[in-house]
Amino acid sequence: MKQKQKTEKVSLTSISKSIDDLAVATKNGFDEMGGELRGFQNEMTDFRKKTEITLFNLDSHARTTNERLNAIEKILEPLMLVSGAMQHELREHDRRLLHVEQKVGLVNK
């Protein structure tokens, strides 16, 4: 034996109520999503601020390091020139000493 399915009668009132319920649910969903998006936006704003501070600190450190290296280079440049001149003089003295030693007979030619 087959049971008869009950069919509900649909009225304009029930359709209107369903549409109203759907509209309220949709609005609530959008409101909730908007809140989540605002929260995400706030998190991203905080992240951007922290990142900007970190980049500023890194840039400041890099500038300070460059200034220190430039100062060191300025100090070392004359020392390098003096060192080169001293090496040249030392080689010249060695050459002359060898020549004298050869003349005196201390070293074979």
C-alpha cells in the first residue's frame, strides 16, 4: 500500500515569509563577512606598520655601516700608499745590499 504524500499548500504569505527569511540570512552573512574583512584589514595594517618600522631600522643600520666603512677606507687609503712606497724602498735596499755583498765577495754572482 502506498502512502499518500501530503502536499502543503503554498500561499503568498509563506512565500513572502521565506523571502524575508532569506533576505535576513543573506544580510547577516554579508554583515559577518564585512566584520571578518575589517579584522583582516586591521591585521594587514598592523603588519604593514611593523614592516615599515623594520625596514626603516634596517635602512638606518645599513647607512650607519656604510658611513663607518667609508671612514675606514679614508683612513686606510694613505696607509696603503705608504705601504706600497715602503715595499718599493725595501726592494731597492735589498737589491743594493745584494750588489754590495757581491762586490765584497760574500755572495757568488
